[in-house]
Amino acid sequence: MSLAALLLLVATACRSDKVFTSMSDSTFVHVMIELRTLPVGVTGDASGRALQRDSILRQFGVTGPDMESTAVRLARNPQQAAEIWRAIEATAFTPP
């Protein structure tokens, strides 16, 4: 999945409030790494996936709007967004 598609997915999936707060880049990276562990393309379990997503957000003390705000901020700075994406990719595919 491309960075632009991922940022768009986060921004649209989490939209619920127009008041945004910011979070650190490292928190964004950690949340995205955890979100990428959720199963994709499993039909019939949208509510279970949403519960897992909400649990991950709570674990890091962030909300959907927080993620959206950070995605919007990163979309405005492609160089920084690329660095963030590389950090997500590097960690996501590094064996424990």
C-alpha cells in the first residue's frame, strides 16, 4: 500500500471530529505499526476489526481524529511523510 493511500485511509476512516490535536511522529509510527497487524480483507468481521482498532488507539492514548490530524500534517510535508513511512515499513518487517 502506498503512503498516500495509507494516509488517505487513515484520514477517512477516522474522521469524526473537526477539532484536531497533534501527536509525536514516534507515536504515529507505533500506532501505525500496530494497526498494520490487523487482518485485512476478512469479510463479515468489520465490528471485530473496529474493536481491535479502537483498542490499539486507546493503548497509545490517541483517537481517530488525532491520527487524522497527524496524517494531514504529514501529507503537507512529503519528505517527512516519506521518512515516517520508512520507519513504519522498517519496523513492521523486522523480525522480533
